[in-house]
Amino acid sequence: MKFIGTLLVGLASLIACGVGRLLPSPLTSSGTTQSATCVEPQQVVTRRIEFITESANSLDNPQPSIATTSNDNREVDSEALVTLKRKVDLLEKGGEFLAGVDSYCAKLAKQEVVGPELLDEQTIQLKCRHKPFSVYLVWLTGDTGREVLYVEGQNNGKMVAHDGGWKARLPAFNLDPNCRLAMRDTRYPVTDAGLATLTNVMLDLHREDLVKNHLASCTVEDDQSFDGRPCTVFTTVYGSPTSSSIYRKSITYIDNEWNLPVHSKHFEWPAADKKVDEANLDDSTLVESYSFTEVKMSSSLTDSDFDRDNSEYRFR
């Protein structure tokens, strides 16, 4: 299982959220939307998780029993499992809350390992509507000015996008959200953007953890805060790469009002051929980080917020 990683994000992508640097070379300036040809990705680190408002049955599934032994017959740390169950309970409440929210806006900060490299953090203004699933993104840092728009059931399933900087003057173009060009600097396609996928993936992962006892420890810190909002912080550490092939550790801030993961950081296992100082272990193994700030729930977004002809947008 993977958070945002064997998922589909994010993320994010939360996970996740976003698209790759879309134009490796200038496009022709014909004044019409271009349809970019994409080579399918050789390796996509994602799997599709159904959007939370369209998979309410997942909230009704019988809850897994807590393990008494691990897969390798290790004695279970019952306190860790009880703490993890508390996290699962909160996330389930968050899923139920989000299913009743029509739309929301937020500022998303994300940093991910794509290929062999940890990319610089990107800050993105996000608009998200649940039915039909719709996402508008504009980059505030990184490729500043880049815009991406996706509406489920429209544009033949493709997103419309343009890069930032001087390339924003070129015509917008259509891309399959999963193609290599769209995924050049992100781990997850735009179809997984927002809090719903992040919440669902965490639930999926931790329900299996409870059954199979993958973790070495799970601790909780109450009375914490993020972006000025009260939060509860859970830190989960896995026992070995055998029990969790991608993630070694995760830190999650769950908002106390919404019960949603507003900030999460995920760490991978260090490479076997590299020596990593314990004091720098987290810094050197960060694989994903997602933060949602300035969140405005039930923002009553309309069709115009997801219309490429919106006069505030720069789709040409």
C-alpha cells in the first residue's frame, strides 16, 4: 500500500496535486487550444482512488480487527495500534465531513520526489468542487502563472493547461492527466488533487496496518496547531521495508474541527548503499510533503470558477 504513492495524488498530493512542466519547447502560436501528444509514462507511481463523495460505501465497510500478532509473529505494540485506530477514527469523520462539503479553496504547498530528485517546494492556489469533480490550479511559486483546469466529464477527459512565465502567452493545450508530459514534475495526476484522495489513501493504508501490524510505533501529540488552527499530530513509524516498501515514517496534522489531514510529511527508507546520519535521516529521506493553508470550506464555487473562459484566467 502507498499513501499517495501507490495510489492513484497529490496529495497531495494530497496528494496530492499538480502537473508536470508542460512545455519542454515552444508551441506554435495559432491562437487555438493545442492538443499535446503524450507518450504514456513508463512508470507511474500512482493508482486511482475513487473520490470520497462517490465512494461513500468505503465509510460503511466493516472495520478491520486490530492485529494481535504481526506477519512475522512479532508481538504487537497494543498502544501503537490503539493510537493508530484513533487516527483512523478521526479520518473517517473527516471523510464524512468532506462528503457534505460542496466545494472549497485552499493554498497547497507540496514537495515531492519525482524520479531520483526531491524537487523544490511549489505553492499552488487550489479550487476544488466535488460534483462534478472539478479542479482549478494556479502556481504561485515555481513555474509562476502556470494554470491547470480539469472538470470530470468534460473535454474528453483531458485537462487544459498552460505553463507560466513567457510560455503563458502561448495557446493553452489539452493533455491526458496521466501522460508523461503532464506527470513530469508530480507524483500524482490532477484527477487526484485535493483533500479527498489524501484522506482516502491514508484510510486505506492504515486499515491494512491495523490488520497486519506493519508499524513499529504510532504516537500522538494533542494541543498542537497548524496554520493557526488546533490540530492533533500523529507520527507513525514502520518496522521494516518488508512491512512498508515505500514509507518509513509519516507525520500527519489532523485539523480538530474538520478531522482532515491539513499537513502531512512522508519519509522513505534510505538507500541500502548510502550511509545516512541518524540526525539527518528525515531530511535526507523526505519523499512527499503536503500542506493545505488558508482553507475556506463550503466556498460555493460555481461553474464560472471551472470555465476556461473565466476572465480572471489566462487560458488562450
